[in-house]
Amino acid sequence: MSDHVYRVVEVVGSSSDSTDQAIKNAIARTNDTVRNVEWFEVVETRGHVENGAIAHYQVTVKVGFRVEPGDAV
């Protein structure tokens, strides 16, 4: 890794299937709107229960993206 500068945003992904899918949803949506996405860190996992069963998974993810020279920080 070179001398890069990164900015970090925090997003919450959700899925009715799994925590892995919630992470993938969060990264995919972030990548749709942010350039140079390079890494992520899961910081919180939680879910929603309905009638005694898991209904939804939610995962809070910090997403790092590289800031290019001239980009607003």
C-alpha cells in the first residue's frame, strides 16, 4: 500500500437472508455512489426477530475509500 489518504463513511446494510448478504448489500450500494472503495470493517451486527424467528439482519459497516488529489475531503 502506498501513501494513500482515505475517507471513511459508515453505512448499514440489511438482508432477510444473512449477515454476509447484508455486508454485500452495504458495499454494493456504497460502490454505486462513491469512487475508489477499497476496504470495509464490520463494527456492529444486529437483527430483527418476528414470531420467534430472524426476520432481518443488519450490519453496520465502515467503508474506506481512497481520496485522490484534488478531491474534497
